[in-house]
Amino acid sequence: MLTATRRKVKIGPNDHGKKMSLKAFEFAEAEEGYHYELSRGYITVSDVANYIHIHALIAATIRDALSAYKFAHPGRIHLILSSMECKLLMPEWESERHPDLAVYFTKPKGPKDRTMWRTWVPELVVEVVSERSADRDYIEKRVEYWTLGVKEYWIVDAKRRQVLLLTRGKADWTEKRLGLDGVCTTKLLPGFKLPCQVIADAAAQAEEDAE
């Protein structure tokens, strides 16, 4: 007896704004060269940042600081993953997010296959704000990452020249806004320090490289 094979879902840049279920999106085959998320049941597509892009250089600068801490303090951080290396699934919101940086303190539990993203949650998430992502980063993801159980959420905004540190409280996030004279620290990683000026310098370097 012949059984019908399930047709694999394919998505591309022209699907930006298309409505889709998380079930269909989770294992969809995506056209390369673009960054895809499912935002409250709708596909969002953006170009993959290149080296000189402000967004990419800021994310790389923060990742370098976290990586230096990881090697200096063995056992505290398991993995630091970028948007192309991980995904956060939130069925209640019909959302699949790919944060700029996700910091995991422990290994995933259960099978190490495609389904591990359904239960493996990072302790710290970092998003670098771009012009098109502001509403998602400040509003949608703020709620979704809280629901998921993320312990800290950093929103890095070069245009506003600030970093918003959101720390998990009893019923909501506790906010701390840092300007250029501030220093990013976290109780999750004792001794970690990243001056906001370093982030601003990375943004300025990216702008210079783009000229």
C-alpha cells in the first residue's frame, strides 16, 4: 500500500508578511542568504548582515566579550550561539525567534536532534536593534522571552545610544537603562563587565568601514 509523502514547506524572501503556523514554519526549507523569523504567526524576512553592517559588528563585539569570559571562567557558560545557530520556539505566541546572541549555561536535555529547540532555553538573550526590528525587539520579544523563561534580556540600541538590561523579577522584568558611560554587568556571570562605550566604538567603526 502506497502512502502519501508530506510535501516539504519552502520559504523565501517573497514570503515576508505571509501568515504561517509554527508547526509548518519550524522545519520549513528556507532560501539561503536571508534571516527568517515567525512573528506572532507571520513570517519576517531580513537580509543577512554583512561584516561592515553596524548590526553585525555590534553583535560580534558582545560575543567576543562573552567568549573571553567563557574561557576565563570554565564551566559557567556552555555555548554562545548566534541567530543562524539557534532558535527559540513559543507555541503560545506562534513565534519562532532567532536572537542575535543566546547564552546557554547548560547542555540540552533529551535527544540532540531538531526537536531539542522546543525545550532548550538560554539564560541570557541579546538583541541588537535595527530600524525594522525595533517593535519586535522592544515589544513582542520582551513578552515572549519572559514567557519562555529567559533570565535576562539585553536590548542593544546604537541609534538611541543605550543598552536596556531586563532582569527577571517575580512578576515582570526589572529594567536598567545604560548610556555610553554605563557598564553591562550581570549577576548570572559574576565579574563580567562590558563598557557601553566599547559597543558604541564598534558601531562607529562599522559606519566608518561602510563609507
